[in-house]
Amino acid sequence: MNKDIGIRKTIDLGDGRVITLETGKLARQADGSVVVSHGDTMLLATVVARSEIKEGQSFLPLSVDYQEKYAAAGRFPGGFFKREARPSEHEILISRLVDRALRPMFPDYYQAETQVLISLISAGKDILPDALAGLAASAAITVSDIPFNGPISEVRIARIEGEFVINPTISDLESADIDLIVAGTLDNIVMVEGEMKEVAEKEMLEGIKKAHEVIRIQCQAQLDLAAEVSGSSPKREYPPLEADQELLQRMEQELYDSLYELTRKTIVNKQERRDAYDAIREGFLESLGEAEREEKEGLVKSYFKDIQKKAIRNFVLDERTRIDGRSPEEIRPIWSEVDYLPAAHGSAVFTRGETQSLTTVTLGTKLDEQTIDGAVIEGRSKFMLHYNFPPFSTGEVKMMRFTSRREIGHGNLALRALKPVLPNGAENPYTIRVVSDILESNGSSSMATVCAGTLALLDAGVKISRPVSGIAMGLIADPESGKYAVLSDILGDEDHLGDMDFKVTGTKKGITACQMDIKIEGLSFDILEEALNQAREGRLHILDEMSKTISESRPEYKPHVPRIVKLTVPKEFIGAIIGPGGKVIQELQKESGSTIVIEEVGEYGVVDIVSENKASIDYVVERIKGIIAVPEIGEVYKGKIKSIVSFGMFVEIIPGKEGLLHISEIEWRRLEKVEDSGFSAGDEIEVKLLDVDKKTGKLKLSRKALLPRPERK
């Protein structure tokens, strides 16, 4: 094969770095394939769609999967089988980033099964591939003949030392106070996700605007690439969705007013409201003849959803009142409780409306840290947050087999929200695990996790810098009339029928994390700014409600929380503390009942002593201090006789350090045998260190130097 085949386009990032798009060289049997290169990092994205829509299909079966090949970084996968297996949480999170940006861009009529695969095939040093995955996927679809209202692209925007940087390196990102992934089209923003260190709303908005400038360039490059690919146009055609205009018009005439008036009744309970709407639908179905009902039941249900959505949206825009009776800015009633689980290290219940989280905090040791072993990202994590969404929380029956992508995504958002306020370094000796179990759900369960997580951390005594709360914002907009309503603390139904799901978390000082999905075109930055400011007011209100339960960290950890004491010792003493074959440290743990963990950090050894018993910790501290102590000439030590020989006895003056007490130095009188002194092995004895041999390090001890010299006769 000619290595020069293929079509390429280059994107200049403006600082000497370039991104290259290439198609026509790899994976040519896919409907579309593109290789995106940035430095030594390369991603291959492919897309394949079925040529026919499955009969009865009523949604778009789109799957997006991102995978990192370990060979791309010159590494072997871990585990017994030594091959890539189920996706890691890191890969799932990147898959979700791409999926959420692509999904709204397919035409409504397009419902063919579609699979997008993105593979990291070369991993350059210090380059994060997640910022390139969306660009690669969109480019693969754009050069195919699959109907698509894109292209889209994604970029990472970070603020480093006051300056915004596009797609920064891993090392540069460590000092960033804003870290966002932004997705958009030539004209609009469609998705935002990231974390911040308590920044102001206007600063976040500024970063999104700068990201969109680069997104436009990357979208245009995709269009230019597709223009040179003959197979990208025309797009394939699919039969239009089944339509019955006569039935639709009849349903609108008979049902719209009833649905509008039902919405006016503002039924607060989710299930009661759902039952009331379903009763209207069933009433219409019963009005049809048996044959017509059997033939058109599917269409009736589909049209009913559309008419219901239209009626509710118009009601909100006309009446400025929501389906549960609240005003657009109003937050649902909140109640919370801490220390609900007496055996947990920290616990909290947070309830907002019909959404409830029971959250626990567990404090562990260095041994409990999470090992991160990805093809690109390696290391250890001291903070974990897990989000569980059991089916009973929505009154449903479902199989529970493994953690869903949604649970992983919501957990990651809550983790990002709380991470900036956690204590660092010596202020936090613990590995922290937060677990949120959603017990009820009617919208904003990830934000309930943030609030419950804050309360549980305060209850556990973790010294967070400031409490964090979260709120989910929605939007209903009518482009024709120009009317719109920004909704605070949205319900599940408002999420489904609305145009935006914008989750914002933060402290009283600023934003810590966000996740935004926009479902319509043409959302102005003015509306986005209004939503951010309204979210801030809601966030502060929620923080005030939380403070009524607990406002500061408990001054002490609970009695059953293991205490951790850290010691820093010179590196050369690590071996002495461990002992030959681990003998010393194992004996220390057995004698004290504590757990001891040693880690080499630079020129020092860091020793963690863990126990619920203070006396056992004190015992280990004293023993370790003895091990690392340096014997001083002239000092008096209370030692232990380890063994007796013909010429004296060996005395351990500090753990691991023995000296010779010669027979002539036991007492002033002359001894024929050591045993004549009355001492035996295991006895304690006070001795003075007379000298240390500079060559051998041997210690010379004396007991008689501590005894009064007898008068001469």
C-alpha cells in the first residue's frame, strides 16, 4: 500500500501545535473513519450504521465506546489475562462526553442502529487524548454518508496562571483553576463538563466563549475534509417516520386543552401526576374502535407525548408556573439529617422534594487508596465517590447486574464538586470514600449526592474548607415567540421536556464543577449567563438550608474512626523499622494491635500508625523513636540484657542497637565470671555509653561508671 494515500487536513492551535485529520488510509470498510493526530498521540474513530431501520423502532440506538490500547503507551495491561477487557471508569467517562455531544445532532427521523468506536492507538507523553475523542468521532461521521446535523468538536479549556490554554498538557493542568471540556458546533455550544477551584460565573463563561472560538475552526476543518471525500455526499436516505396527520390533528383538537388544564392543577406528587396524564391518554384510546385502537395504539402513544410536551411547555411560558406549582426560581422543600447511621464514620440524609440521598463517609489508610492503572493515566487516589441508583428509587423493577454508565458519570460529577474543598497533605491523613445511595428520585439526584456528601463529610469530622451544594437548572424556550423560562432545581419531567440540563455545584465563594447538556440550537450566551446567575442564587439558598443541620466539621472524629499518626524518619532508617524479612514491623503490629504503613517519599520515610487505641499508637511511636535514635556518648540508657558471654554481656540500649558491657565495666570489684554479678539475660540494666568505634560502629558500655567508686584501703 502506498503510505501517502489518504486525505489530510491540519488545524493550527495558534501556538506552534497542530492537529491533523486523516481519512482514506485506515479502516476503509467502515462507513466513516478518521485518524486524529496531535504530537505522538493518535486516535482512530470509526462509525458504522445499519442501512435499514428496525421495524417499530422509536428511538436512536446509538452506542459510543472509547478504548485505550495499552500498546499505544508501550505497556502491558494488568490482570491475569494481560489483555484489554471491560472498559475502565476513565474510558466510560470519555465515551459519555462524546455520546452527549453527538446524540442531539442526528436528525429526528434517523433511527438506524449506529456504532461509534474510538481507539487510542498511540499515546504521546503528557498529552490528554480525551479532548480529541469528540473531534475524531464527529469527523468520522462527517466524512460518511450517515445523516448528521454536525459537525461538532470538543476541546479542553484550562486557566493556568490567569491565562486560558486550549488542550493543555497533563503537567500544565496540575496548576489550573478551571478545567473544562466544551463541545459545540459552528454556531452553538452543546455540552460543557468540568471542575473549577471556586471560580466566579463570569470567569467560567469567559472560558466557554474562548473554547468555542477553537471549536469553530475544528468544525470547519471537518467540513473541508468531507468536501474532498466523494462518499460523504449525498447522505443516505431512510424512509420517513410513519405519520397519520388526520389522527394527529384529531388528538390535538381533543386533548390539548385537557392537558393544559390538567397542568394548571399543579399536582405535586410525581406518580399521581403521571397517572392523571395517562388517564387522558387511555380515555382517548378507549374512544377508538377495537380495530383502530389495535392498529394505531403505537402512534397514539407517540403523538400523545408530543402533545403533552407542547401543552406543558406552553403552560410554563404563558403562566410562569411549573407543573408542581413552583415559580421558575423556586427550590423544592429541603430537609436533612446527619449521624443517621451510628456505625458509619460519617452519614447524612438529604431530601429535596421527591429526591433523596443516603450518603456515607468511610475513612481509611494508605492501604485503601485506589490504584489507577490506565494506558495514559497512572497513580493512586485518596478520594473516591460512588453513586448508586437502585430501581426502587423510581418505583421500578429492573435487573441489577453492574454499575451503569449513568451511575459512573453522576458519581464523577459529584466527586469533582467535592474534591476542591477537601484538606490536602498532612491536614488529611485518610483515604476517603463517599457512597451515595439514591433512595428516591425525581430529578437532580447527582446534585442531592453533592449536598449529602458535604453533610456526611462534616459529620465525619473531615475538615473541608467550605460546604458545597449543587443545583440542576433547566430551560424551556420558544424560538418563534422569543419566550423562555430558566428553571431552578428541575424535576425529572422538566428534564425530559426541557431544552437544557445544566448542573452547577459550588460554595458561597464560587463554582467547583458543572455539567451542561443543551438540546436546542441557538442558545445565547445571555441566557446562559442568566442561568448561571439564577443557579448561584439557588445554590446559596440550599447552602443556607444545609447549615441548619450542620455548618462546620465536627471538632473530633467519631470514637470508632481509626486514628492515624504520621512520623517522618530519615530514609536510611526505613530498613531498621521494617527489620530483616519484616520481623521488626510485624512484631510491632502484633504487640500494639495497630497497623503500620511505611512509604519512601524523597529523602524521607513516611510512617502511618493506625489504631483506634491511643495507647497502642503511643507505644509504636516510642519504639520507632528508639529505632531511629542515634546513640550519644556520655548518655545514660536503661537497656535490656540480650545475651551473656564469657567476657561480658550484650545490652540493647535502644531498639535494634546493642553494645558490649565488658566484664570489667560491670562493677568496681573484680569478677571472675559474669554470672557473679547476679544479672541474667532479659534483665533491665542502666548503662552509660562510653565510646563508639568510628570504624565498626560498636558501642562501648559501662555500668560501673554510674556507681560510686569505693574508697581505697
